[in-house]
Amino acid sequence: MLHSFALNQRKWKYTELSTLKQQRLIVVQTFDFTTLTAVCSDIRAHWLPARIEQVYQRNSYTIAIALRTLKQRDWLEISWHPQAARLHVGDPPPRTPDTFTFSQQLLHQLSGLALVGLETIAPWERAIDLQFARRPGESALYHLYVEIMGKYSNVILTDATNTIITVARQVNQQKSSVRPILTGQVYETPPSLTSAIPSLSESQERWQERVSLVPGAIKRQLLKTYRGISPSLIQSMLLLSDVDPETSTDTLKPEDWQRLFHHWQEWLQKLESRKFEPAWTAEGYTVLGWGALQPARDIQELLNRYYADQSNQQTFSQLRHQLSQKLNNILEKSRLKAANFEQRLQQSEQADEYRQKADLLMAHLHEWQVGMKEITIPDFETGEPVKITLEPDKNAVQNAQNLYKQHQKLKRARTAVEPLLAEVNAEIDYLEQVEAAISQIENYTTAEDLQALEEIREELIQQRYLEDSEYRRRSSTEAANTNFYHYRTPSGFEVLIGRNNRQNDQLTFRVANDYDLWFHAQEIPGSHVLLRLEPGTVPEEADLQYVANLTAYFSRGRQSDQVPVVYTQPKYVYKPKGAKPGIAIYKQERIIWGQPQSFSPES
């Protein structure tokens, strides 16, 4: 007999994992003046001059420009994201089509030209001028101004006369009366900052006097007093100086001021000499070597990895919340629909009762009297009295005909409702399977986590639960995903676990061979699990138990002490015709009790 792991799964008692956990606040390290200086210095050394071959816009805030030099070809990534504006050499863009206008305008103007210069617009400002000409040594035909200024960040293309040709973010008079940025206007540099400019020639006495002029926390006073510094830079500087960031300037000891000024000058010396030390820190990254935990190969790789990871984390958090919300809404409606169908089925169970009363009435026509509102007649089999409600303005035959009509109506309703209930129950089974997959991907750890969520989103688009207008479909030629979870049993056998329905189907119907064993939590939404075995190998009892524990853990029964797990050979697992992704039926199964609490993902 065939069994479906989705059958009657709603009857299983388990502690449901919340799919709407509070989203983790992601704080992105500021791309500060020091970092910009280090990046620009590296670009000047290795990527100037460079031919412009392509411009691709990754999203609403980021473009990538293909640079080819005599030695290499790389992509210069420029972002004006409010929380993560930046400039660095990054990864090649995906193969999906670019549908943004801004990148097409940039490509139209810059294609075939050379990037010949990279200059700061004003001292100690996070705004640079990328200069493009036909060949090195000639005057610039176009300028691409990159302004890294938090929520006011922008990218602006002008011609040689500084007339704006196109802009990433138009700023009209309503948004800013001080500095509107519109095509056709002359580009104006950002308003100058009023704070002091750091200088190596400045004495400690003068520096200390500036910082402590108005008493306050040292970290805030440094930020207010000087240009070119950022919260992360100050945090590192104060940590090296062994000074509490909240310490008031009027309580700092002379030795504290001396240590702090020493590191202040060390920072300025590195800026002047352009000797940077890119490295990973406990909080993020550094280009000064301060607080380094692990050195980076180069500054471009460091920044690319850091900001790509931060962007993925933010996208992961937003996407998981959106998918969970959407699924909750759809499931709620589907369950209400199922409850309505079940209620109608319960009502249709009264169909035989109406027929029985009609038969009784027809058999006792002689007992009917004009004007009767009810009649009591003994049951054919039991002899028990049966009370029948009558319409007084109709005779006995007419009342019996009405009862027969009710019988037929309810009978037709049952025939119509039963397939509808089966359909909506199958839909609920599928949606709960998707919900379980999302609940297993709790936090962002690697790019595979985000990819697994994106596959779920794509699946819901294909199943018409989501509109695809907001999303870009993956290329149809993209290779099938194989980012399964990987584990090893006590005997060293490999275990593969699907992270979503797409991976479940691939694991079960493409990867599995006749020697493997297929596992799934019995009648509970969860992942397909595959124990890989070589010909002639037999798993130990400990191996089977380990895989059962894994299977229980990667199911909706994760919070239970014990979960029934079925396992069988892959050749006994089938996909019903027309079934949705992730749905399978099986036979020849055995049952083993999995203990999800005994498994830890870190083990």
C-alpha cells in the first residue's frame, strides 16, 4: 500500500516553529574617508588606465563597470545605497538581463572610452571624480562623480563642461532647495563641511584644545570636531588607546590624551604614506591593521566580501520575512476554505436522513391530515418514533417530494465538495511543506542560505502564489542547484539533505541511486534526506539512528522528543502525476524513531 508523507499531517501534534521571528538589526560598517582613500590608491596603482567594456546595474543602488587593462579584466562596483554606499572592485554581475535605464545611459556614453583619472573633489570629502577620455593623456570627455554621503549618496555623469547627462538619483527642488541635482543642470560640488581638517603638523596641545572645547563624550567630540573620521575609526582608535568611548573630555587623564594623540598621528601618517593594512576584525574590517584578526589578501577582496555578505544578510532577512508573511496569509485562507468545505460535507451527511423521512411519509400517507405541521411515524427497522416536520399548506405527497429534493441536493453537494476539499487539503499539505523549509533556514550564514530562499521564492512564483513582476527570474540555462546540507554518519557515510522543495526533488529523483537509502519524517512536513551508500556496504544501526535524528531535526517535528521517520530505497519513492514540488509517495518503508533533540547543527 502506498503512503503519502503529507497524509493527515495536520493531525500530528507538534510544537510549531515561528516563521515570523523578530528580524535581526544589521549594522553595516561605514565606508569612510580612510577606506575610500585606500581603495582609490589601489585602483590608481592597478587599474589606471583601463578600457570601459560594459556597464551593468545589479539593483536599484549598484552598478558594475567592466575595466580592462593590459594585465586584467575586473568589475568596478559603485553603490549609492543609503546604508552601504561604496566603491571597490567586485565580482562579475549575474547573467540575467539588465533592465535599468541608468546603466544603459552610462554604457551609451562611456563604452570604448578609457578610465584615465580618479581624483577627490575636495580635501577630506567622500566624493571622487572618475575621469573618462578616448585615451590616456587626453582631456576628459566625461566625469562620473561618486558621492558617498549616507542617505544623500549619489552617482552623477557629466560632460566635459560639467553639465549633468544622467544621475542615479534625481534631486528636485522639493527634495532639496539647497542643491538640486537634475539632468541638464551644471554639476555643483557638495557643500563644504565646517569641521576642522586633520593635520600631521598640528600639535597635541592645539588638537586637544579643539576636541575638548565643549565638554562631552570623547567619541562624539572627535566626530564633531574633525573631518574624515567615522564611528568605526574612532572606536578602533579609542580601543587601542584604552579609552572608554563614553568618557567625558574633561575627565580624560594626560596619559589618555597622549596615547590617543599618538594613534591619531599614526592614522594620519598611514593616510599620507598610503601604507594600508587590510584585515578582518571582530566587528567588520580595517584598512589600517588595527584590531586585525585575520589579514586580507588585498583591500578590494576584503571590501567585496564584506559588503556582499552584508547585502546578502539584509536581503535574506527581508526575503524570509516576506515569504513567511505571504505563506501565513495564503495558509490562513486555505484553512478557512477547508473548514467551510468540511462543514458543507457534514451537512450533506443528512442526505440519507431526508430520504428516510420521505420514504416513511410515503408509506404512511393515510395518517396525514390537512393542516398538520409535523407527524411522528415509527422507523421501519427499529420501530423508534421519527418526527417529521411538514409544511401545513402542502399535502403529504408534496411534503415527501420536498424531502426527496433535499436528499438529492445534499447528495449532489457531497459529490461536488469532496474533490474540492481534497484539492484544498493537498494545497495546504504543499504550503506547509514550503513553510517548513523556510523555518529550517533560520539565519544567514553563507550565500547558500540566501540562494535556498531565492529558490523557494522562484518556486512560489512558478506555482502562481507570488507575482513575478518584482523579481528577476533565474536564467533557464542556470545549472541545477546542489547546495544540499552535508553531514557524515559515525561510520563516515555521506548524508545529503534538501533545503527546499526544488532541492528535495533533485535529491530524490536525480541524485539518489539504487544503493542509497531515502529518509523522511512520517506524515510531517520536512526535508528529503539521502544516506549515500556504495555497492555492498551496509550501514550500522548507529548510522541509521544518526540519519533518523537528522531527518527529525530537519522537519516540523524538530521541537519534539521523538519523531517517527520512514526510510526506504529510492526506487520505491515516486512522484504522483501533476504533484507539486517536494511531494512524493513511497512504499516498502521501515520506521525508526528519530530524536531531533540529540542532534546539533554544529556537531
